Amino acid sequence: MTESDDIAEIRRAVQALCAEFPGDYWREKDRERAYPGEFVDALTKAGFLAALIPEEFGGSGLKLDAAAVIMEEIQASGCNGASAHAQMYIMNTLLRYGSVAQKAQYLPGIASGALRLQAFGVSEPTSGTDTLSLRTVAVRDGDTYVVNGQKIWTSRAEHSDLMLLLARTTPREQVTKKTEGLSIFLVDMRAAVGNGLTIKPIRTMMNHSTTEVFFDDLRIPASSLIGEEGKGFRYILSGMNAERILIAAECVGDAKWFIRKATDYARDRNVFARPIGQNQGVQFPIARCYAQMRAAELMVHHAAAVYDAGGNPGEEANMAKLLASEASWAAADMCVQTHGGFGFAEEYDVERKFREARLYTVAPISTNLILSYLAEHVLGLPRSY
């Protein structure tokens, strides 16, 4: 795959930035369950988190394929893009469906770093991936909406100024299509916290800064509505495709990190007076993971190309996420096995990246749901749920 000079330069720039945040930085954040604010600020200052924002609002105006390269290189460098990746894929909804006034109000601040758009309020405890069954409601009251409900797995809510929120504005029994009646809002959390919005952190296996969010008669301006009321589900679908492509790119980056780490160790580690990498039992798993990663990488860039061309990459985005998440997890497992006992030692960073990689066969959409999508919408098999 031949890349343009611009893409190659983006890779070099991201690598240089990430070199300033080595393993000991991430180990400390992981131990303390702390948010890597310095890293996010550096990404923002360098303009990487404004990659998709048009130049007229202070961004770079790049396409999704370039954004995917940014996220891939962050992971391949041993850093953790989960601390900032939502700003990339949430941006799509605001860019495509936000009003002129909303774009003018928020995009320059997001591009400069004065505002962080990192929180995406979709999943709920009772509905999970069944988005159409969500229970959070927003009821119009004059010039405001009153929001009540609960979200879960809303990562970075404590470290974001703005939240993209999906809520029901028309009861499900009153809509003709089950995809109708949901609306998207851009919530200013600076004004909302303590005035109807409560954030509760959730400790997890990895340092992912995830939370539960509670809405109790939270009043937000009617101008917070993005696009047309009741059309929110359709708006987020294209954003979900962007999300899956970008997460898949991160998984490719993780796989590259694990493969390089295992290869270097296998070349340098001597047992029985020879490098362990001389043994086919060590070589073959690394080589297989490399082939698996390369196949996933090609699908990621194909999906991004379809997206950038204005197509509907539902099939491609889902396959990219499936193949890349499985490739990164296979590489993670291989890397631990190659390192033996040292794979469990904190100082090697393998165990940290191993825990982080495990997430992506589950989130933001599980492997089984991707397979269900492909079976029904691509292969034409009966709907299974």
C-alpha cells in the first residue's frame, strides 16, 4: 500500500509527539487511574484532534482516512488514543447535521482546545446495544428541554466540556417507525453538572475514564437540539460507521505495537544458547499475527475510502472493526506468550496494552452483533434478534 507524502508526514509527526510520552508516563496514569490530560493537550495543540474540523473553523479539514492514520499511530507508538478518540467520531454528527450557528459557536473552541467534545451519551443499563429501547427522555418545555434518565459507559464525561446526547423526544408507542422519536442534543456539561447532571466514575479493568451519568430534571436550551427533532437515530448511524473505522484503526495500531514488541524480544532473548525467535514455535505465531494485522489494515483503509467518497460503508466499517479487533487481540495474546513471565511484568507495558486491547471485541459494538449485521444485511439471512 503506497501512501501519499502528506499521510507519511502525518505518521512521522504523530510518532514524534508520542515519543514524548513513553511507557513510564502511561504506567503511572494506569496505576493512579488518572486521565492523561497532558497527552490530550499535546494532541490538541498539534492539531490532531481537530483533523476533521474544516479549516474555516480552525481545523485541518482532513478526511477520515487521515484521521484513521492518526489514531493508528497513537496506538502503534504505545500510547492510548481512547483518552481522546471520541472527539474524532462524535465530530461527524455536529459537522453533518449541526446548524450554522452551532458550528460557529462550538467548532473554533473545539479546534483550539478551549472546549473538549469527548462524551457520547448513548448506552443505558437496561438497553445496552438495543439503542431504540433507550429510556432517557427529553421533553420540550418552552425554550428548553427537560432531560431525565441515565447513561452508562459514558467515557471521559469527567474530562469533557460537551456531551453528545441521544434521548427520546417522542414516546416509542407514538411513532410509526421504531427508528423515529429519538433526538440528538449537544449538552454543555459545564452548566449542567450540579444542576440536574450527576457523574459517577466506574472502575474497570483498564484505565478508560468511564462513567455513569444521571439526568434529573436537567434543563437544556432548545438550541441544543442538533438537526430535526425525532431524527437523531439516523444522524448517529453515519457517526457509528466513523467510530467503527477509527476504533479499527486503533486496533491495527495496537497489533503493530504487539508484533514489534514480540519480534524485538524474540530476536534478543536467548535461551539454550540461541534466540528464541529462531524457533518456529515462536516465529509462526508472530508471522500469523502479522498477516492477520495486514489484512485488517487493508479493510480499514478501504472502509475509510468508501466513507470519504460519500458512500454508506456499513458493511465495510463493520468488517473493519471485526477483523481489526480480532487481529489486535490475537497479537496481544501472542505477545504475552512470546514474553513468557515477563509479559506479566508492568515494566514491559505488555500487560497494560493487553488489558486495553481486550476491550475492542466488546465495544463499541460486540463481535456477535457485527456478525448478526453481516448475516442479515449483507448475506440476506433472517433477522436473528
